[in-house]
Amino acid sequence: MTFKHTLNKNWAGPAGNIQKSLPATGEQEINFDFVLAASTTNQQRPLAFKIALLQSIFISSDQNITLKTNSTSAPSDTKNITAGDPYLATGISAPFSADVTTAYFTNPGTTAANVQVRCLTNG
């Protein structure tokens, strides 16, 4: 089965509006939503993909959170995700430095975070 995700980037200002769509097609989706309790450190979640097969990724949260990949002590990547400002990338932009085998999420705040993850890969 083939899945299609579309990431959009927009700009608006006195000179007008610009909208660009970044369509991606892949064979596998990894989608999940969860609540990350306040003051939670390194909650493991099932996010795994080969970087060469990544087509797109979108991670959104309503609180500031941190994502670490592969390890809590020596992560391959650390992404700080700001509340209301989703992290998004296509595979073309090589958003991760290594294959992802698992993910760890941290919420240092005093309010639970509602997190959404949408990932598209080719296997």
C-alpha cells in the first residue's frame, strides 16, 4: 500500500503570500499521538526508521519538549520541539544523522504535553 503525506510551508507579509507544498509518498506510516506527562524524562516511544528511507516527518506538541534518538546518554540526534512550532522535514533534507532505532521524549515543564508524530518511510 502506498501512503501520501504533504507538508506545507507558508509565508505571508506585505509583499503577498507564498505557499509551498512538499508532497511525499512512501510505503509505511508510523503515526501516533500521546500525552507526555509533566516533568517526564526520556519516555521511550516506538519510532524507528532507516534514514535513507525516510520520506517525511512531522512532530507537534503543545508544550516545549525534547526528542532524543537511539540513546538517552549519547543520542544520535537531539531535537528541541517548541510548543506550537512543529518540527517538520522531508527525507531530502536529511533531518537525522543516523538510522533511528527508538525515540525518547522529555517534557521538562509543569503541564502535560499533547504530542503528535507522523512519519512516512519507504520500508
